[in-house]
Amino acid sequence: MSLLATMPVTVSYRQVLGYLLLCGIGLGPTMPLYTLAIQNAIEPQLMGQATSASQFFRQIGGAITASVLGAILTFTLTHSLPATGHRRRRWWRFRKGQ
């Protein structure tokens, strides 16, 4: 994951593909292993509850992370675009009749 964070603006598509492939190979096998570790750590009667709780909290964490990172990306873009000459337009300037 740190390789993806250190990519410069001039990175090639081949390098991006290599970093994503390496990240997928590293993270891919961990997903089912966490579920399996949870299932082995508890009693068989509670296996369904533990598995569903694990998946639920994984989904909640992913949703919260996506929303926070989306907000950070939006904030960063809105503050960096005026530096490139892009003018932000306000919604009230485009109302009909004006």
C-alpha cells in the first residue's frame, strides 16, 4: 500500500499496474483468513453470529473509510483547482432570469 502512496505524477501505467497487482497479491489472501480465524476461535454454536458480526463491521469500516477519503479528496481538489486557473462557480450565478 505504501508503494501506491509514493507514486509521482509522472508514473507510467505499467508501474501502476505492477503496484496494484502487488497490493492485490498481498491483501487478497488475508480476507478469507480473518474470517477463518474468527470461526476457529469460537464455539460452533456461535459461528454464524461471529461470522456475520465480522462481515458487518468490515462493511461498516469500508463505508466509513470510503466516505472520509472521498471528503479528503474533494477538499484537496477544491483547494488545488483555483491554483491551476480554474474558477469555482457558485450555483446562484446560474439561476434562470439573471
